[in-house]
Amino acid sequence: MNKKIFVVDTSYLLELFKIGKDWEEIAHHAIMAKFDTEQLNNSQFYFPIPVLFELANHIADAHNKQQAIKSFKDLIDNFLDEDMPFFITPCSNAESIKDFIQDLYLTITRFNNEFATQQLGLTDVSIISEAERLAKKYKLSATVHIWTRHKKLKAKEPHSEQNAFVRELQ
């Protein structure tokens, strides 16, 4: 396994973009360094759509709203730049609204049966599912990690990351 893939959680983006009341300067610099290092290593970064929606919800309440919106737009520009290893991933591969609703039903069922009692949310389930999908797809050629500050979510990543940067979120 030589390629690294990271499925990015909202908590990393909040620190990276200094959004909200709980971001920490030390975390901002550590996470920025991790992104820089892994980009140099030709790693790939996946952002499930629910993460981007959750980030936008935090931006709506941010004290630095204009800077946060600029950072968000810059992130979206990265998805459009074919030279950047940034990918938005849907929470379903459905080809019709009926298929999407069936996928959503399965996701909500999984959330209810496996994760709700573990203090993991529906967005977290989309991150876990995406990490599992990528680990299966690149089984022999990549390691897949979840970049999050949330220890319970981090514990669900397919491959354990050395030097993970987490904290228990309230």
C-alpha cells in the first residue's frame, strides 16, 4: 500500500479555516501542516457532501463570516482544479430519487442501529461509509484514514493513522 487517502471531517475544516468559538491556534497550524505534507506526498482528500453542508452551517454562525466564506470558496475552487487531489463525494451513488431515498433509508437505519448510541451523527455515518467504500475500492493499493478531531469517529477509520491529531469534542 503506497497511496494515502483521507476522508475529511468538518472538525478539521473548522480548525483549518478558524471557524467557530472552539478552534485552537495550535490545531490550526498542525492541521494546515498535515494538509501541506500530504499534498506533497500526492495523497488524495475526499469531502463527503454532508461535511460541506455542515461546514456551511458553522459559517452561518461564525464571527469571521467573510473570511470563512472566502476559505470555503477557495476549497470549492480546489475541487474544480484538476491538478488538485481534492474530491467531493456524494452520500449516494443513486441514479434516481427513488434510489437515493432507498440509500438514505439504509444510511439512517445504519445510523440508528450502529452509531446513534455512540454519539456519532448522520454526517459521521456518511464519512465512515465513504472511508469504507474507498478502502474496499483501493484495498491493495491505498491506506484510508478519516481526518477528524473526534476520537469516536477516528476509531472507525479503515486503517489506523500514525500521529493522528484528535481531541474529544464536547
